[in-house]
Amino acid sequence: MSDSAHAAEAHTETAHAVHRHPAPTGFIAKYVFSVDHKVIGKQYWFLALFASFMGMALSLWFRWHLAYPEQGLLTPEGYLAILTMHGTIMVFMVLTTAPQGGFGNYALPIQIGAEDMAFPRLNMLSFWLTLLSLIILLAAFFVGYDAKNWVPGPGSGWTGYAPLSVVEKAQAGKSGAWPQTMWVLSIAVFCLASLIASINFIVTTLDLRCKGMTLMRMPLTVWAWFVTAIISLLAFGVLLAGGLLLLLDRHLGTSFFVPGNLFIDNRVVTEHTGGSPLLWQHLFWFFGHPEVYIAILPGMGLASHLLANFARKPIFGYAAMVYAIFAIALLGFFVWGHHMFQSGMHPMTAVVFSVLTMIIGVPSAIKTFNWLGTLWNSKIRFDSPMLYALGFVSLFVTGGLGGIFLGQNAADVYFHDTYFVVGHFHMIMGVAAIFGIFAGSVYWFPKMFGRMMNERMSQIHFFATFIGVYLIFVPMHFVGLDGHPRRYAGFEFAFLKTPEMIAWHKVMTHGAIMTAVAQLVLLVNIFYSLFNGPKAPANPWEATSLEWGIPSPPPHDNFAGVIPVVNHGPYEYSVPGAPRDFIMQTDAPDILRHSSSQTAHIPVPTNTSASEKFPTLPPESSSDAGGSSGAAGGGSAPSDSGSTHA
Amino acid sequence: MALLFVLLFAAVILWSVVPIILDPNTILPETISVHGHLIDKQVVDTLWITGVILIVAHLGLMYTIWKSTKRDKAEYLEGNNRLEITWTVLTGILFVALNLLGQPVWAKMHLEAKPKDAIHIDVIAKQFSWMFHYPGPDGKRGARAANRINDATGNSLGLDEADEESWDDVVSTSLVVPVDTDIVVHITSRDVLHALACPALRIKQDAVPGLSVPIPFRVVLNQQDWQKFISLGGSEATEWLMKYDAEHFQKKDATKEESAPAAK
């Protein structure tokens, strides 16, 4: 039966079954051009893994150069090119891709009780466009190859500020126009991929929730992915428009971003007039600041999820956490101007942006308070996902505090374009978000691949990475406090040539090397565990959300054709009177009543019998996706087995 | 493991705070501008507040983690609305108030009328150096145009030699200003974006082609160090040497001979 025929027939049965597609049989359909959200999630995850190592290698390259500039490892032009490629790869291909495309794709449909994303083929298209975008970006390394004076990439930074990104001759070196053009093309394709994906996430969340999965019963991970998708939808469209205008400026003689009377390469630039460099900055940062939240919100959602899971407590202030996510998303669209305090825009505008920026610190603070509230009077289990979650909280606090300086237009007079900015955004949207990715990787690895990761290696990786990143990025704040400007390839200036400055740069570089070595431990752990890790039980973490009620790895359609019914919130841990310290979302609504007399009768399903664990709904009732609160489908209470803590 | 985390977070506090306490001179190099002291106050106030938050947050983490080891079972606690409202309101007040405290210095730099008797100097960025265009005794800077720029002949600003106002102008690759005098630098670029960074003056401003951004400042000295590197040029530029020696400034004719090839 064809997909469409199958879908048409299924549509008559349930809303969920519309998205049911037959399990693929061939290798290509199963692992390459797959429409299964789980496979696509893994594809995104592997893509981000590859990109993260590439980005990290680039950072080691220029960090070594910064510690030992006398070795001449990079020319100034080469330094800027490597810096640009590092930033672009990390921001787009890692921080945007892994948390949302990777884990969101894999876990969101299962966590809301859906069999797949709303638009599986669009989902596949999103991934392949992302891969295309990565290939185009990597091509920027080589398209300007010149044996005598190779500049490996564009030199305009990940922000692509005009006119440097428009006027070809403004960039030093012999790379010509192509590296920058490839960069813009890559960004444009990435925007398309993200726009398509965001629509898919939004529709899936709103439309495909199973019976009983009311909005306020969704795990905070789902809230984070959902809101991130909304942000993506609104932000990437603007960047796409900006990118296309930039392409027109570069190649078709328009002048959106380039003013007249520039003098470049020993001549007056007559091809452009009337444009505004600040227009590009407004368009870019209208995307660029929400992008920070695109990178970090999924990590925040996951940190909340894991703190509750491993502290064995309900998340403190679930509703406040949801509102805080929305507040961050909303305010996130009104603060882009804090990247432009010193750009030359009207200074009164800076005052407004500054006050709004300080206000956005409030929901971020609420989340931190609530994380501490969750840990309060808890019984922590230090499994590896929890290590990363705790690390995330520390990094989020430390990194976030830098924003209190930079969000103030007055203080930014000193800090603008210094290493303080670099330290701040690396700590918060780089490292904290990557710790969210680490946490998601070790948490869902058993579900994704059916095998457990090695705990000892995870512990070593966590401690080495945590110490390493603090060694890198706290000193960056210090040298920034001392006025060290960013984007310089060396220490050409007298006040930078102090022993303290040079020593701090060496500390940062050695911290980076330590961090990089730690990532090799992670890599070994991943590939060793993929093939040799112990078989994962269905619910190794004794968690409550829906993905832990199905086998590891899940069957093709997640629930073996039986849509679950949700009866509980996502964080019912240590409930007084409960038969065990967690109540799964699919447990029977009367589990507490049962527990008083029938504690011994909690069903213990096996890892391979998902269809037996979930109560079966008649089609007409399951079509009411995300139906009324507390709807109970009846049936037996599903539970779980194979706990590592049993 | 709990002990490891307690030690780890203690190390975070020490690593983030102790270097600043041990050697406060490593932060905020001495400022020599009037508004610089106001900016420093804002930075130091923020440093105190964020330092306390960092310490308290990590102590909170350490305490809850350690206390967790003493419990047999977690407490079922879903939240506390009163607490949520309290810390939301207090955090909001703290952050906004801190921000508002910084607005007077911003207004002084950007929003208030520029001092009447100030010396106005154009600062022009180019790849890869800075140029400073002084008015001569007539107090006026001559016209410039891109189509007159000729680096080979030394007219890097495109000064109009026919314009009488340019005849006494001084063009330099270094900035020399008198102390205790109001100065307004008008920052622009002739090619791409650059960032003017003067840590000791507490001036930071992007140089944007097509845009001239005025920044006022006044140098005050409290030391006898008469010659000092205080700043850098743009993203690729040469150093901007500032000698805050009023007497030297008066001898600008000498400077003119050295570095104002376009002036007649």
C-alpha cells in the first residue's frame, strides 16, 4: 500500500494514524532518506557531532595561535577566516541543530504520544537542507584556494557585517568573492531548513498530542522545543530576507547595506550608494538575539526535566517555568538592539533596548530560582545526565551574569567588542547549551540506540570538560575587564603585551586543549557504547515521561500501534502514598488509591512489549488529541521495568 | 559524588572571584576621562551585585546537593507561588534599578548637548589605521570627499585643497589632546566598520561609513605620567598614541608639518 493510500485510510481511523507510515525495509529508506522522526533526529545528532568536532578543531587552531602568536600559525586574514568558520559552524550547525533538530525530533513526538512528526517528508527535507547548508559552508574553506595566499573562508565574522561582507575587495587576501558568497548561501539554505522544521514542530505539538496530554501536562522539554520552534519561525524568516538582500548587494548591484562614497582598494566604490550598514545589523540581530534562545531554551527545558528526574522531586513551579519560557521568547524579540549599543544607532533607542534587556533577565532568574527550589530537600541520584544538568545550572548562572554587564548600555561602553563579550556568550549560549546537548546525549542514548553509555567515561568527560571550559572562559572575562579587544590575531599593542595578559591567554589555550581531549573520551564512549554498551532497559532512569514507557529502542511507530493515554503530569516524583517514587504519565489515574492496598500489583512490562503496556483507546476517543484535562482512557496502569535503581 | 560537586562549585567560586580580589588592578585600567569614573562606578557596582549572585547561587547548589545526601527520600514539593512572586519582583526591581543608575552617564555621553567650547576632531577609520582630522586656528575642519582621496600623495582623507577651511587643518595618525578641555571626537569610517577602543578614556564606538558619531570627553589627570599608550585603533589598525600634554598640544604646528600633507 502506498504511503498516501495508507494515510488516507488511516485518516478515517484516528488523527494519529494519519502520520503512520510503514516501516521501511531497505537500507536507503531506513537509514538515509528516512521519514521516521527518530532516524532524522539521529541524523541531526550525528551531523551536529561532526560539526562540533570540526568547530572545536578550528578553535584549537586559533587558540594556539593566540597563546603563541610568535609561531605564526595564522595570518591576520587567516585568523579572521577561521574565526568566522568556527562561529558559523558552532552557532548554526551545532547549537541550533543538536538541541532542536536532534533531540527535539527524536523525543518530542514520543513525549506527546505521537507516532511521528506532523509532516514526515518535510521533516526529511529539513534535515537534508541542513546537510546541504553544512556542505556549502564547508566549501567556503576551499573555494578561494590560492596556493600562495590561501585564506580559508570569509573574514566577516559569523555576524557577516556589511560592507565587509558585501564589497569583495574589502576583504584582504586572495580568496575572492566565493567564500563569502558560499557563507551567505549556506545561511540562506539553513534558514529554509529551520523554517520548515519550525512549522513541523509547532503543528506536531499543537495537533498530535495524545489523549490526556494537555498543554500543562507536557514535559518542559516539549514546552522548550515548542517555543523554540515559534522563535525560529519568526527569526529565521528575517535572517533569510537579510541574507537574500546581502546576496543581491554582492552580486546584482543593489545597495541595501552599502552607503555611497566608500574608498576601498584604492578607488571610490561607485557600484553602491544609499545603503545602510546598520540595516544589516538590525536584520541580523533581530534573528541573532532570539538565536541565543533557540540555542539555550531546549537546554533549559532539558535541565528542568533532568533536575526533577534525578532529584526525584516535582519541578519547582512548573507553571512559572512555562510562563518564564514564554516571557523569554517574547522579550527575546525586543532586545536585539543591545548588540548595537555602540553601533551608531540613535542613543535613545539604546536606552529602551537596555531596559528591556534587563527585564529579560528576570525570567532567566526565575528559572534559576526554580532549579534551586527543585534541588531543595531532594534525594539526588548522580547518574551521568544529572552531572551535566547540574553543570548546566552553574554555567547558566556564571555565563548569564555577564549579560547583566553587557545589557547595560552604560557599562557596554567599556565592554563592547572586548573579550568579556566573547567569554559571556561562549559561557551561556555556547558551553551551557552544549552541556544541555551532553545531558540530552547521555540521557536519551539508551532510548536512541538501545544501549547504555559507560558511566565512568561519562563522569570523566563531565569533570574534565567542566573544569576545562571554566579555565577557558572565566579568564576571558578577566582580560575583557582589562580592556582586551576581541578579533585581534595577536598582541600587536603595547598594553596587551603585559605578562598577565599573555599568561591568561596561555591558560585559556591549555584549558581548550584539556577540553578537547575530554571530548575524545566522549567520542570513544559514544562509539564504544553503540556496539558494546549494556543493553538498555526501557526506563533506566526511572523517569515519568512517555518515551520511557516503550522499549529501548522504540518500535518504528513508537507505540506499536497503540496510542497511550496520559493521566498524570510529567514530574510526579516522590508522591506521598505512591507505590514507588515516580508515577509515569501513563499510569492509571487511580494509582494512588490502588497503591494503598495493591502496591504489589504495579504491572512490570518488559522491554519489548509496548503494545501490552498502554491502554487501548477506541479510535474515536483517541482522535481527540490533547483533549480535556485529566481524561482517562482506563485500562491497566503501565509501569516500567529494568530500572538501574530498582 | 556529592562531595565532588561541593568541591567543584567551591572551585568555581574561587576561580571566578579570587583573581579579582587578589589583584584588582587587573580589571579596569586607570581611567583618565571624567565620564570614565562614572562608567567605572557602574561596572564596579555591577561587579559587586553579580559577584554576590554568583557566590550565593553556587552556595545554594552546594548546600542543596550536600543536604540531599542526608535525606532518605525527597520531599514532594510542587512550588510556592508567594516565593515565585517575591523573587520575580525583587529581581526585576534590582535589574532595572541597576540599569537606571547607569543612564546619567549614557545621557552625558550621548544625549546631552555637546559642550560649547569643545575642540572638535574627526576620527576616520580606514583599513588599516586611524586618522585624526583637527581644525586649525580657525576652528573649522575643511571639506572632505572620497573622490579626492589619494593615499599615495598622503591625502588619505580626501581633503579639498581648494577649501580655505582646510588650509590650517591638521591631519595626524595619532591623537594629541589637551587636559582639562572639552573634546568631541566625530567618529566615522571611509571603508568598512571598525571599532574605536580607548579603554583609558572609556570610549568605545563603532566607526560606520556614512555616519559620524560624536562622543564628548574631557581628560583629567591625577598622575605625572605624561606619555602613555592608552588605546588601539580599529579592528586591524595601528596604535593610537595619546600624549596628554597640554603644552605639546600647543605646539601643533610641528605636528602639522609632519602629518598634514594635504593642508596648505
